[in-house]
Amino acid sequence: MIKRKMINSHSLIAMVFAVICASSVMFAQPKFESTNTAPGEFARLGFLPRGIAMGNAMSAVREGQLSGFYNPALGVFQEYNSFQAAYTFMTLDRTLNYLGFTRRFQLSKKDTSQVAGISFGLINAGVSNIGEYDNSGYKRGDLSTSENLFFFSFSNRFSKKVSFGFGVKIYYYKLYDNVTSTGTGFDLGLLYKATNDLNISLVLADMNAKYKWDTGPVYSTDGSSTTDNFPMAKKIGVSYGYSFKDDSRLIGSMEFEFNDYGRKLLRAGAEYRVIPEVAVRAGLDNIVLNNSDELIQPAGGFSVRQRMYDIDFAIEYSFVIEQYSKSARHTAGLSIVF
């Protein structure tokens, strides 16, 4: 009888231990991803419907509507004048907007390989309806934050296969009434056109970018000065296009990114042009290779294009599943080529 009780007690202890271990796994604190709270995160979310729908794997895509933000070397491939605007519908009182322009220039009428390109734009993000309360818990009003980025890039095609670009980013963050910061970062981009369909890209983004904060205007002598460095990202991308006999075309892209915050990230996307005027897209973003607690973000979208008066108009849409949001993030855009 005593021996049986000892066996039962040992079994009970083992069961309790197993339950504790399982609970610690099921309810453990997710691994912290420092890049998510790093400066400039709003600019890493994605801002154009096409890019978002393709998982933001755009650094090696040189067809269609382009932006030098993804890769400063892309400007030389944008035919004609390209204007793009986008508005993102977000939860939690957040906003995200984009305006941009890209075009290329022929430097020599005799040598068609001598081409340059420019791309510039503005990204605006913010959070509104932030309650402000006093020490007694009474609401004093509402606060809002605003973060803005102006970027400019110049690119040059040195040969029929190699293009290089340089970009400048100017960040401005209004955190509180008298607490603001401005930072400047630099991008370098390279695109190698291996074949007419295969492209390889290299990008260094946000070099030397940082915010310097001074809370003296709010806390007087109790204020302090701090510096927040942006994560410098290194990207390696590849894209491949395939044309079918019915004139439809499929473009696939993939991008690997790692930064000095320790994140290793994979993105992938595809675009299928059913006809020249209609394209459907799908992609996967935020595939964090060294943090399984980070959720993959599926995305998709489409565009419809119409030509009127020698001007191409396109209505674009995308959605992406956010990690901690109660609903998907939707982006609507307008692109004009003239």
C-alpha cells in the first residue's frame, strides 16, 4: 500500500511538472523584436499598394511603377513621368500617406545606355486622439504625434547591365509641443541586370540616420538629451519575369534583409499581369528568420489601368495582415504616367 502511494505521488508530481512546462511554453512572453520599436519604423511598413501587396520585396523589381525609396538605382528604369499617391486605412488612430515622383533622363541621343533617373517623395505618418491626463487623472485634452520623411535619390546607368543610385532621407518627428527631432540618412543602391528577365539588387539603407532628443523645453533642468540610432539595413534582392504566350506576364521577387539591430528578414512577392491593364499581386512580409514569435504578414492586392488623352491612370489597392491589429491594413493609391 505504501509503495503504491509513493508511485501515485510520483506520478502526480510528474503530471504537475509537465503541466507547468507546457504552460510556460504556451504563455511565455514573446521574444522581443527590437527593430519594431526602432526609429523610423513607419517608413518600413510599406506605403505603396504595389509594394505592400508584393510583400515589400521591391528592391530588384525594375518593371512598372517604381520608387527610388526601395532602391535608389531604380530611377533609370522608370519610363516617362510617374506620379504616385497613396492613403492607408489603419486602426488605432494611425495615419500613413505617400506622395512621390520618378522619371528617367536620356543623357545621350547616340548612346542609349547613358541614362540617369531621379525619384523623390514624402511619407507622412502619425497617431492622433492620444489622451492627455493630469496627475489627478482628469483629462486635459488630446495629443497627436507626426513623423515625416522626405527622400530624394539620383541614379545612373553605367552600362546596359549595371545601375547605381544614391539617396538622401530627411526625417522630422514632432513628438510633443516643444519636443521635435530631425535626422538625415543616406542610401546606396545597385542593380545588376543579369538578363532581360533576371535582376539582382544590393541596397544599404539609413546609413548615419539618427534622432537627437532634448526634453529640456518640457522638463527644464530635469530634462535630458538622448540619441536614437536608426537600424542600418543591408538588402539583397532578386526578381524574375516570365512572359506567357497570351501576352500575360508573371513577376516574382524575393529579398533578404539584415540590420545592425540583429534582425534577419525575408520577403517575397509576385505580380501577375492578366492583361496590360489589370494586375493581381500577392506576397509575404515580415518573415523573421531569427525570431519565430514574429508573425508572417500575408498581403495581396490589384491594380486597374486606363489610358486617356495620352495619360495612363491606375487605381491600386492592397491589404496586409498586421501582427497586433484587430483588422487588416488597407491601402488605396493612384498612379499617373504622362
